[in-house]
Amino acid sequence: MNNIVAKAFEELTESLGLAWKEADLLVQAAKMIASCLTKGGVLYLCGNGGSAAEAQHFAAEFVGRFLIERPGLSAVALTADTSKITAIGNDYGYEEVFARQIKALGKPGDILWGLSTSGTSKNVIKAFETARANGLSTIFLCGSTIHDPKVADIVIDSPAPNTPRIQELHLLFGHVICQLVDHVIVEGGA
């Protein structure tokens, strides 16, 4: 069993070493989000499974607080309302569960932040298409297998060998973005 533990730590350590190449994109994403939120915009987040949980986690960090005290910031996890998800999925198909919400709620200047370990989640991709058509900016945290690198305005790749390591990098990337947004909004950092 120790070899399983060692392999997990080795994979994450190797992935962290490769993830440094995403630093500039993390800064770009944080600046985009800070600008949106300070102008009264809304940050929408979505994903499936573990990515849904991370979308809710990051929304909570913005609405509550991250590391420093500040007013709540407007963030909505599109994964949190099971009545909407099941109604939309039942009536329009699962591919529409996030897109339909973006069409109803999103406005120009808002942001959609999608997460997908595979980078190919059809409902997240459809949400990006809808967001673009409705004037929202887009951020994508994904694994390294995305088919279209232009699926979002900012695509942040997680260079990891499997789903657990990708999700661990997504958690790190999301926390870094939260910290950078706080830095920009509260401390006036650039």
C-alpha cells in the first residue's frame, strides 16, 4: 500500500512542476474576474461530479471570503440547484443544464468559469458556446486532452496523468485565483 501512496505523491509532485507554465494564465483569469466583480458583474461556475463540487467550493470562497476579510463577491455555482438541473435535464437534455441557466441569468460582462477534468464535457462546452453568444467572458480549467484550445477566452490546462491529480491541480489553481482576486480587489494589487 505504501507504493500507492508514494506513486500518488510522485504524480502530484511531477504535475506541480509542470503546472508552473500556467502561472500567467492564472493571473489573467484573476484580473478578468476582479474586473468583472468590481463592475457589478457575476461569476458563474459549472462542472460535473468532482468538478461540480469544486465549482461550488470556489463560489463559496467568493461569496464568503478566502484569506482576507472583504465584502462578499457575486458568484453562482450553476451546479447547486438540483431542481433546475433535473428540470432542464429532463425537459431539454443533460447537455443543456448549464447553457440554459447561462441564457436565463448571464449578461454581457459576466464570466462563466467551467471545470472539466477531461476537457470534453458536452454540457460545459455547450455552456461556453451560450456564454460567448450572450457576451460573457469564459475561463476553462481542464485536463490536458481538450480538443479545441479556443473553447474559452482563457484555457488553463492541468498537466497531470489522471483525474485525481487533475482535480488536485484544479483546487490549487482555483485557490490561487481566489487569492489573486482578493489581492487585486482589497489590496489594489496589479
